[in-house]
Amino acid sequence: MQILHQITSLRAYLQQQRQSGKTIGFVPTMGNLHQGHLTLVQQARQKCDIVVVSIFVNPTQFGVGEDYDSYPRTLEQDSQLVAQDCDVIFAPSVEEMYGSQPRLTQVLVSEITQDLCGKSRPTHFDGVALVVSKLFNIVRPHYAFFGEKDYQQLAVIRQLVQDLNFPIQIIGVPIVRAEDGLALSSRNGYLTEAQRKIAPTIYQSLQQAKQDLQQNKQSLSKVLAHIREQLNQAGFDVDYIEARTPTLQKIDEFTQDIVIFVAAKLGKPRLIDNLYIAFV
Ligand code: AMP
């Protein structure tokens, strides 16, 4: 496995691979890799000849006062973790990605970026759409892998690929969880030991919601209120709890398949999770 920091070296390597007919799989990350990321990389390995993992803490997707400076940067450890299933790590500097000249181009995906995480992080998805577009142009993969943990992000990427005709197939990968149900996230490392014990309440409350909707036939509004109550009681500062159709349309009643989305702060980190609930 190689670690490349320069766009030109990565392009030269991938050009050769493409010319010899290899399929390229791409997993964009911000590093501090865990089993969630590794599952994406393993899927890429199974489907593609060449696997590229980018590790780049992208400044444009962090808002003012967010954790850009303290975000864990652990390239050496990350490279050991993916070595088996990855051919190239692309780890550019901010300068390499954004250059020193003013940037005048924006990539804005409307509507689906405006609520859920977009409400409290109004510039976040602009930064994501920008960096992913740049990375897609640099890597030019056949397949790109994204986690359903960031469900709204995945929807934004699918929209971007459709609207801008990127010739890339997007593969969504189900959420990887710790044994106690907590969705794995690099930001879980910010939790204190006591908070880490409380954190699985999010998943437990989502599971309870599923049961209350499917088996106990409770109303959606009651179920969402119950999740809020459980999280408040456990000490979370809830950002939002919302039910949407799988394509992120608003919905008031449980009359079709839905996804329930939760974002809540617990101490330093803001944790997000979601659960797909089939209409029965
Ligand atoms: P990040 O490094 O947080 O930007 O995440 C990079 C990619 O890994 C994104 O596509 C995430 O959705 C995905 N990912 C992160 N955590 C998980 C998880 N627990 N399960 C599945 N995918 C994940």
C-alpha cells in the first residue's frame, strides 16, 4: 500500500490502472478510522480491483466553533488499519486540496441540505459537496462508498452525482455499531467514560420506537416525543428527532417505510444516528 500526498502522483498512478482496465473503488474519509470505515473499505475491496481511501479533514465542512482543530489526526495508525484492503491512501494537505489562490467556485445542493443536520450546520453540506466533487475529479473512481450513518450526506452525494453527471456508482453501506448499539464514529472518542455508557440510549430509543410503531401501533408523534423524553432524561441536549421517508420527504404519520433521524449532543460530541423502519 502506498501513501500519496500529491494530486499529480495519485493521478499518474490511477491513470495507469485505468489504462490496464482496472476498476477503481473510492472511500472518502476524514481519518481516525474505525470498523465503520473499514467495512466500507472491505466492500470496495470485494467489488473493485484498486481501492483508494482518502484521509482529509476538510476545513470547508466545519462551521465556526466546531471541532476542526481538535479533530483526531491519526494517519500512521489509520494506514496500519487499512493496509490489508487498500492500495493507496490519498492524504493531501489543505494547501494541496485548496491551493493558495482564492476559491470562487461553490457546489451547492439545495432543498435536501436545508434541514436535519443542515439546520444547525448551515454550511456543512456545501463543504461536503465541494470536497467530494474535487475528490471525484481527482480520483475518477468507478465506485464510491459512503456510510448510511451519514444518511443525509449520502442523499446529498447521490443528488450531486445525478445532477452533475459524475460517471460514478454510489454504494451505500449500512451503519456499523458497537456491541451495545452505539453507531461507530470518530467523534465517540470525545466521550468521557460515563458518557460512553449513556451514549447507546440513542440506539435503544430508536429500537423502542420501531417496536412502538410496528407492533404497538402507536402514533408517530407520540413515538418521536418518547425518544425525546428518553434522551432528555439521559442527559442529552437534543438537536432534532425527525421522521422522513427514505428519500427525506416530510411525513406526519406512519403510513409507509420511514427513517427516524436523531442528532443530540452529549458533552462535547454531537452524535447522529438513524433507523429505517419498514411499514407493516
Ligand atoms: P468520516 O470519516 O466521518 O467523514 O466518514 C467517512 C465515511 O465513513 C462516510 O461515508 C461515513 O458515512 C462512513 N462511516 C462513518 N462511520 C460509520 C459507521 N459507523 N457505519 C458505516 N459507515 C460509517
